[in-house]
Amino acid sequence: MSPEAGAAVDEAVIVFDGACVLCNGWVDFLLRRDRRQRYRFAAMQGTAGRALLARHGLDPDDPASFLLLEDARAWTDTDGIRRVLTGLGGAWTLAHLMVLVPRPVRDALYRRLARNRYRWFGTTACRMPDDAERARFLD
């Protein structure tokens, strides 16, 4: 069974860089705010994360894109981030206003951040979920 097939209908999978300080902060942010627990996570360094990146045309050894798998679709870059934030509900639905900025501009800014994430924010050991979080991670 693929990781996607194992997710409930209202769940989504986010592939993140487990060695990136910024990316781990993003996961912590989502774990605190995702009260419905709809998001599951896969580090790109893990078996499931690498497979998901490759399956969706992203280089697992040099990902410069955010990947969200939801509703049988793959969402990347700022479209994926916007979907995740609006999926949190409440005031976070205002993230939909990101569409007012043209996608090429949004994605260029995002890719600059992605290319420089280690230099600007640093690296850490790959994130290991604690017992309470373990069910939210694919591997």
C-alpha cells in the first residue's frame, strides 16, 4: 500500500526537509495549529518522502520545491503552502489572498528561499517525532 493510499480521505501529506531548521519549524507550526490533524508528514530523507518526491517529478536529492499531496493531486511551491494554510481554517483562510500576487513572482521568491534555506537558517539532525506525534509521520 502506498503512503497516499493509507491516508484518510480528509488527510493530506506534506513532504518536508527533515534536516532544514526552517522546514522543521514549519512542521512544528502545523502540528500546533492543525487541530483536525488532517496533515501527515514525510521527511524527504525517509523512504516514503523520497518515493513521493520522485513519483511527482521532484528530485529527491535536490528538492527545491514544497510538496503537498491532497485530494489525489500534487501541489507545489506557493500553491501548496497556500492550500496548507487555508486548510487550517479560521483566520488562516486569509492565506488565499496570496493569489493576488502572480504565481511566477510568488514561486520565484519561494525558490530563492528554498535554495538558500541551509545558509540562512541552518541544518539540524533529521526530525524524529515524539510518541504523541508518531502517527502523523509516514516513516
